[in-house]
Amino acid sequence: MDLAELTVLMHRFVEARGWYAPNSPKPQSPRNLASSLVVEAAEVLELFQWSEAIPIKGALASELADVALYLLQLASMSEIDLEQAILDKLENNYERVW
């Protein structure tokens, strides 16, 4: 499965919950999605808060999936081809001096 297919599944889920409706209590705006992305990333960090050890795999996988879903949705709603953006960023990174 690729990012485009995952994005379709993510949109299907959000639509099924009614979160794209104009009167949704959870408006799916780019700003709200960016905020949610940061909250979920913080939950990943929380798993490492007091330990260098890898946390319980299921808990980490769940939080990483939340981050990925918000990232896919934010990219899609912002009309960004995330696959291409990643490829472009990798190419730029090879040219950077670290």
C-alpha cells in the first residue's frame, strides 16, 4: 500500500465520522490538523519521557500511526504530494552541509 492509498483510507474514515461536515465539532482545517499533529508527536515523545528504552511496541506503533494519519491528512488538504515532497527533501539533504 502506498501513501495515496493510505490517504484515501484516512479520508474515508474522517468522512465516516462526519468530521468534514460544515457543522462538525472537530473542524478539519489545516491549522487544526497541524495542532493535532504536534499533539500526537508529543504523545510519541511522552513514551520516552523517563527512559531511553524503546517503549512497548504496540503503544509506540499506535502513536506513530496517529502522527502519520494527521500528516497524510494535512498534506492532502494542503494539496501537497507528500511522496514527492519527501523525495525532494531527501535530494536537498544530500546537498546540504551538516
